[in-house]
Amino acid sequence: MLNLRTFDLNLLVAFDVLMSELNVTRAAEKMFLTQSAMSHILTRLRQQLDDPLLVKTPSGMKPTERALALIEPIRVVLAEMERLIQPPMEFEAKTSQRRFVIAATDYMEFLLLPELSRLIEQMAPNINLHVKRTESSFPATQLENGNLDVVLGFESVLNPPAHLNCEFLFNDQMACVVRQNHPLINKAPSLNDYLTAAHMLISRTGSHQGLIDQKLMEQGLERRVQLIVPHFLSAPLIVSKTDMILSLPHRIAAEFKKFSELTIFPVPIELPTYKLVMIWHPLREKDKAHRWLRDRIIAIGQKIDSNAR
């Protein structure tokens, strides 16, 4: 009994050529084979299909009834296989109705989304974008199953698994802001000034400690966190009306200063520069639409980075 697992599918291509040419020599030339090799293929086809397929007659080679019945179905199969192995069509941003899902902190939303939204509206008006906030644990499973396209954030906070793709976008460093005409802080605060002041903390997870608190603890130091909020949105308004210090990434501090009366100072402890990254699953690496989104985000990151310089 014929079994697909033991049947050489390459023989179907030879069958199609043989049925078109009805001549072993011409079929061999068309397939860039020797006549001997083509004769061997015809022998294998006869064995596999248990039929002579082509029979010599005074007027030339003629297909058997079995061969005639197979010609059209095999051509349909070959055409479908040809279609399947072709590279994907180019991504047409203007007509695409793709939906992308991004996980990001409100910090990344604040810096990237205005420009990304503008580009999508301009270049791909039918694309939909859904932004989710990042969870406390890294969403590796969601990236793998396609429920998330990319994750944006601080590399040191996200700590993505090594098997995922990670693209650098830009750097940032911590700064602190106080209201203008602060009664105690009118220049870069000393470490003592910083520790004795009341602080505001932005904590998306609700934790009582941020990156700075962890660094202070390593030195046996502690600051007083008077207020914890989960979002960046209210932070500049609160700081501009109180004597609290808010420590946050410098890039967003500079944006806050544009619409609130704030003064920016360096944080008086040594902190690393933080990398902002985009993370995606290798399963989506060759997806042309996905690549289009990644390229837009990378370009925005490069623009943010160059503007700072």
C-alpha cells in the first residue's frame, strides 16, 4: 500500500514535466538532468504508483489512464506547494489592519507613545495599538504565545530571559526634582540634605522601596518616603506644591519641568546609567509587520538619544 511517508514528493515535479513533454529526453533537458537520470526517475514513478504511466506507441509516448487522472490533481498540489514556500508578501503599512499589543511602563508611554502614535496615524491609519502596563513578573509566556508583541522598559528592572531578543533604545539616569523656591534646597542637595528631606516615590507595584532605596540600603542608609503613588501623571503637580523631593529618570524630569515649576538636581549618590530596551520573542523576528513596528520604535529611541546629546 502506498504511503505518503515513503513516497518521494520530488517525483511529482518530474511527473508533471514528463506529462507536459511526453518525452524522456526533452523532460531531462527541462529538468537539467541526463536522459539516464530521467529514465531512472520514470522507473521510480512507475514503481511508486504501480502503473506504466507513459507507454511507447507508434506516434510517441502516451499517458495511461492512471497518468491522465493524476495530471490535474498533481498540478494543483504543486501549485499550492509553490505558493506555500514563497516568502511572505511585503508588509503594506497603509492598508494593514494589524493589531499590536505593547507592554510598557507609563514612563515609556510618556516618552515613546506620542511620536509612535503620530507615525502610525500618518503611515498606517488602520493599525490598532493596545498598550498594557508591565507586570511585576516578566511576561515571557505572553510574548511566546503572541498575546504581546513587545515589552518596553528598563533592562535592569525587566531582567528578560536570555533566549529573547533585546534591542537597546536609549540610556537614562536618575535625577531629583523639587519645587522652585524650595525653602531648604536651592542648590544640588548634599547627601545629608537628601536623606533628611521628605520624599515622594513613584511605585507601579506598590513597593515601599525603589532603586534608590535599594542602593541606600547597601550603604546602610535610609530616606523617608512620605508619599507613594503608582503613576507619573500626578507627580509633578504634587512636587510643585510641596517640599518633597521626587527622584526619577532625568528624561522624564526634563519633560515635567516644561509644565511645572520645578528645579532638577543630580541625585547625591552614585547610581548606574540605566538602559531602556525593547524585547520581543524570536518567533516574531521575521514577521514583516512586527519588524515594521520594531523599526518605528527603534527610530524613536534613536531620536530621543540623539536629542539628549
